[in-house]
Amino acid sequence: MSSGGYCRCPESKKPLEQRRWIVWQYRCNHSKFSGGHQTPSDYSALTCNSCKAVWRSKGAYVEHVPLGDLV
């Protein structure tokens, strides 16, 4: 399950190791409810560096996406 506008560009058709995706929040969340502090989550936030889509996912593939500038 994901939320937001996930990547639908040609990157999403490539093998996972060739995609221009990064994880910038790994299994955490920052929200107004927590005062902007990091809280644990089953979901990670990802960005496609090609189409600039941003989405959250708890899919197993997240483990194989490189970490970017973590927030």
C-alpha cells in the first residue's frame, strides 16, 4: 500500500537496482501531531529523482532502495 503520487514514469519499469529512487524517511514519520519529531512507522517516504513523485510505502522493496538525504 502506498499513499501520494507514486512514480509512474519510465523509472518504475526498470529493474529496482537501476531506478532513480531514494528513501528519505526510512520507517519513520514527522508530523504536526508529534511536534515535528521523528516517530517510528511501518512506512518509508520515497522520491523518484526523475519525475519528482513523492510517496510513502511499507513494501518490502524499500529495503533495496538507496537512502538519500534522510530527514
